[in-house]
Amino acid sequence: MKILVANIGSTSLKWRLFDCSNNAERLLHKGGFESVTDYPKAIEDCLAQLRDAKAIASESELAAVGFKTVIAKNVTGCVRLDDKVLAAMEAYKGLAPAHNPAYITGIRLFAQRMPSVPLIGLFETAFYQFAPEAMMRYAVPDSWFAAGIRRWGFHGASHKFIAERSAELLGRQDVAARARQLYLDGGKSPVKGAPLRTISCHLGGTSSITGILSGVAIGCSLGMSPQSGLPHNNRVGDLDSEALPYATKALGITIEEAQRQLTKESGLKGLSGLSNDIREILTAAENGNARARLAIDVYVANARHWIGSYFLELNGIDTLVFTAGIGENRADIRAAICANLDHLGIILDAEKNKATRAVEAVISAENSRVKIMVIPTNEELVVARETKRLLENSPK
Ligand code: AMP
């Protein structure tokens, strides 16, 4: 069973092709294009690369194309991307302006190009379907809630991967299995041992932190849109709701311009005044740039804020996991986040931490109650797995 996972950006197309026959999960091909202006051609070129690499003979070999779709009105989980679902994505495109329009266009083009291949989306909100309502609500009037103004949570594919993989690495196959079939039974399958309490830190261009109880998310730092939570590369993160109307008056700018600045000129870029890439900011901070240092300090303080929140809610944790571009690669950020937490049982092994880059590793000290781990995420694999499960459980 060959499943193509397509990652669609406004000017990029990236893909991974998996062979998911039997119990295999083999990566057959991966590739991508940046600066795409002609999307139909990019899809054609992707298929040509797959044929040239002999990964497929033709697109009729594809069991499905899976997409890491972001958010849709009244739709989540893993679903077939029919016209109704595309209309639901359209209805919420304002919540994910960088992603939904590109996905809608891309999915329609895939549908035109290969009408007989099922197109399936795993929504980034899916992982939070079973989180306690109290963790997902804002204190707004009911009419606002009815309009979709609530926490949704994002990065679901990544945090679900971490939920499964961290449980496997800790020898908790029961929890891994529970996480794996979450979308089939809503996390009802029993856990054999003690509950497994995990905090997953996805630190990248967009950052989020999620608390996970025995494979099931209890909340996410990303709220109604991917604009919230920690500061992101150039997006603001959490902001007081009064700030936006106040800024339009105080700065004499339109609401659209204020939104643009919060989306493109804020986050690490806005704080540092330098760059949206943490590597450049860290180098500047090391060279004495005070704004760069402040940007890092704000980022770390926000990460600790969310870790603290889930630590309390979970009544302590068994494992703290770092993933994504920053989490996998930056030992200095991991060290700053874990500093002075020995009373909570969180103690890094400084040498192991320093030596770990983009590989699976335990980086906590022997005497740390909490296992601190680095686990490279694999969102595309989660999309392929869920796509396969949907095909097997609801054949058309
Ligand atoms: P992601 O969203 O997971 O692709 O992460 C992107 C961000 O992670 C970039 O903006 C960088 O700040 C950081 N990053 C990515 N790769 C590396 C790396 N090899 N070393 C350090 N930081 C990295």
C-alpha cells in the first residue's frame, strides 16, 4: 500500500512516499520544491520524480494521498477531503491564512489530476478532540463559542508521534498502542500500568507545548489559531485581547496592518529586531546583543510557563520530550528551559544534552526522576498511518 504524503505551503510542495503494506512503514521517496509558482506543474514534476526513481509506475499505484490539513469548521480527525470538507476549510481560512488557502488550492489540483485516488486529510486539531473541555475553552459568551472561538490546538500530528514514540522508547507498549488507535476508539483502550505523563515540546518555526496523559492530549499551548502560545519565528504568540484594538489607535494603523505586523514582524523576529531564525539570534546574543538575548529569554520563559502548566495539571511528569528544528538541534535552549528544575525532578545531563543533535536520545541525568528525551518528529509518518487506518476501516 503506497501512500503519498503531500505537504503544501503557499509557495512550496514537499512530499514523502511510504510503503505501508502489511506492518511495514518504509520511506520510498522524499522530495520537494520551493518557490513554486505553477502548482499543476509542481504536482506533475513530483509524479515524474516518483516514476523516475521507480517508486511508482504510475499514480494509479497510490492507495491515497494524505495531507496534514490544519483546521476546518466542524470537522476534525482523519477524513476524506470531499467538497464538504473543503468548504469547511474555506470557512476557517481566516484562522490559518498561511495554510488553509494553499491546502484548498493544492487539494483541488490533486483531485483534478488523479480523480480516482482517495485524498485524505489528518487535521492538526485532531489530537485535541478528547482533551478536557475546561482546558479548551475561552471565557467568552456562548455565541462566541458557537462561532468557533475556543482553543483548538495544533501540531497534532507531531505531538501524536511523540506520544507514541516516547511510550515505545520507555517500554510502554500499552500506551503506545493506545495513542496509535486514538482516532478509532477515542482513547478508550485500557492502560496496563500506571498512567504515563508526558510533556511534548515542539520547538520550531512555530512552537507548541502539549500535555499528554497515557497517549491522550490534555491541552495545547496553541489556542484558536497557530498565532498563540509561545512566541514563534515571526508571529506573536499569546497577546492580551485589548492589545489589538489599542494598537490600532495608539499607532494609527488599520486592523489589517496590525494583523500583518503580528504575523510577519513579531515573535523572535520582532523581539530581536534581527532575524526569525534562532541560530542567528543565539549567535548575536553570545556576541552581546541585548535585544537578541531578550528574545531568547522571552522564548525560554514562555516555554517554561507552559511546561509548568501541564506539569501541574498532570500531577508531575514521567517524561519531557524536545522535538522539531529548535528542540532537536539546540542544546543551549534545552538547557535554559530545564535550568533549576531539580526540585521537580527534572535534571539534564549537560554532556549528553550537548552531544545530542537531531537523534533519539535520553539526555537526563541518572538521578533525574523525569526522563528528558530528544525525539526527531515524523509528522508525515503519522499522516500516512492515519490515512492507512482510514482506508482500512472505512473503505469506499
Ligand atoms: P521547524 O519549524 O521544525 O522546521 O524549525 C525551524 C526553526 O528551527 C528555524 O527557524 C531555526 O530557528 C531552527 N532550526 C532548524 N534547523 C536547525 C539546526 N540545524 N540547528 C539549529 N536550529 C535549527
